[in-house]
Amino acid sequence: MKFILFYLPSVGTLDQTKKGMAGINSQNYQNMLWQVSEQIKFADKAGFWGAAFTEHHFHIEGIEESNNPILLDLYFGMQTTRIRLGQMANVLPFHNPLRLAEDIAMLDQMLQGRTFFGIARGYQKRWADVLGQTYGVGGTMSDKSEVDAKNRRLFLEHYEIIKKAWTTDVFSHKSEHWTIPPDNLNFGHEVVTKYGKGQTPEGIVTQIGTAPKTFQKPHPPIFQPFSFSEDTFRFCAQEAITPFALSTCDETLHDLFTIYREEAAAAGHNFAHGQNIGIFRDALVLEDSAEAHKYAAMGNGFVWPAWFAPIGFNEAFRKKGQTGKIGPECDYNYLNENGFEFVGNPDQVNRQIENMVKKHNPEYFLMWQYPGPIPHHIQMRNLELWATEILPNWND
């Protein structure tokens, strides 16, 4: 199994966050950069497969302050030699796909293939509805609304354009929102005819290409977090994209993993059960189980009820066949009882992983980390114990 550290990351301690506006404090941000640097440099040497950052904007509260995961990848990637750096994820509908394709290719070249590419649709309306004005699209929780439908169409268009940019020397593209290149684009530059491609003798540009191409061929691994949706798993299976499951219901996970394997096979991708799929959980291990739970309650036990549950993410805990609305009320005990917390001493967490592997056998395990709310020395001790007491039992 491949272990990936997932950082939002938070900026500011728990007390600083509760005082308000922790995200705009420069010292808080510098502390985060130093702490995560130390943690990823340790993970690089300890055998973790990867580390990932998300994309969200305007987080003045200090929670999830990760507006450019690609820059964070490069920053930490330049301090390491082996670990992969990537995004969970880039929110495709709100990006210029050509610019994003170029940025990822540059990152992949600079880190010589130590990257992966994450894609998502965007759910946080505060920033999505602001930045999405350019394309007339907003955030969505997959509610089948008109906004949701347009968000999905733009997501698929941008995904297709990015793949073309990476895998062809030059290309053209026509879709609902894009004409690449624009019709009758007259450049007329002789150097294109001599040394490039995509221009007619009359100087009309008919195709464009991006450079550099990615270091990895045909492109970096593509991941899509976080889902409990059959539609998402079917799309990922058809494209051989790695989905990361958020659901904690074993029956739901079994169904999703089965759908993925069958849909992938129909598309010509032959995967074993669990292969090319990830599971996402909060993770913290210490010698003393009670202490581990105490600190996990300061991390996800604070952030999830305050931030994610009110947005609707308690859907992750819906049991198969359960009907009705799942409310936002929850606390750390609720998260733990519903199986989202891989927290405890090494023996307990090894048993949790063993149970997960027996039932689902995911290729990837994404571990939520909380620098800031959880003190740095606790995070480091957690990583040390993962490296010595857990990873050797499960690493590929």
C-alpha cells in the first residue's frame, strides 16, 4: 500500500484559530511552512509515498489555507529527493486548462517525475462563486442543479484539454466553452513554419501546443478526491483515474470498488479489487492511545464539526440503505465511532489497517495531517511511529 500525507494545511494553533483571523498572520504562515517542511523532509526519508495539498481560496480563518497546491508542491519538493508531491486537488472548472497543463508539466519537469495530478469540481461557494465568474460557473455539492450541470461540463472540457496538451505535439479543440485556437487566427510568423507546427502557409494558426511536456509519460498519475458517488467512480474507472473514497460504510465501499473494477475492465483497464483506488482517513498514532485521541480531537475533531459538517460532508458517514437527511451535528466521538479516525497506539492502528486491507485492499491510503491545531512535536512523533511501527507492515 502507498501512504500519502494530506495537508490542508491549517495556519495557526488551535487557540490562535479560535481568536479569529489567524490566516492573515504572517508569522503563523511562516510557522506552517517550517513545520510542514520538517515533516515532509522526515517523510521523504522514512518511506512515505507522497504528500498532497488541496486548492481553496480566501481562508482568512486559517483553516485549509492552501490556495496554490502547485506552489506548495514545488516548495517542499525542492527540499526533498524521493517523496512524490501532488494536489488533492486542482479545481478544474475555475482554471484556464492550458495554463494549468503548463504549470503541472513544469512542476513535473522540475521534480523529475515526483508528482501526481489531482482533479476536482469545487464545492466551496465562497470562493468558487467569486472566481468562477469568468466562466459563469459556481461551486456544487452534486445536487443535479443547473449550476451543478454546468460545473460538470466545464470540468470534463478542461480535463480533455489538459490531456490533449500533455499527450500531443500540437492539437485543436472545439467544445461548448472553448475554441482552440480561435477561428481565423492569423499569426503569420515565419519561425513557426520553419521550426514548429500548426500554421498554414498563409499564416493561419490551426493547432497549438504546450511546452514543456510532462517528465512522466504519458503524464503524471491522475487522482480524484474525495467521493462516495457511483458516477465519480464510473468516470474514474473509464479514464483509469485513481478515486479516493470518503465513505466509511464498508458495504458502500465494496459496491464502489466493485463498480470501479467492472467499469474499468469494460474500458480496457484490468485492475484487481482495490487496485488504483485510495481511501481517505484522519490518522494519528502515539504510544498512548488516550493521548492520540486527545490530540486528534484538537485536529479533525475541531475542524470537521466546525468547517466540513455544516457544508454537508457528514454524507461520508451514511450507511448503505440509510434514508433521510444527515444533520451537521457531530463531534470527535461521532467521527471516531463512524470509522473515520485511524487513531490510537501502533497496535490499534495496525489492526484498523489490517481490517481495511482485508475488506477492500486499497492501493493508496491518504492520511489527514493537522499541523497547527496539533503541535509540531506531536506530529513529528506521529510520523516517527508510522515509519517504524506501521509502514514496514504495509508498504509495497
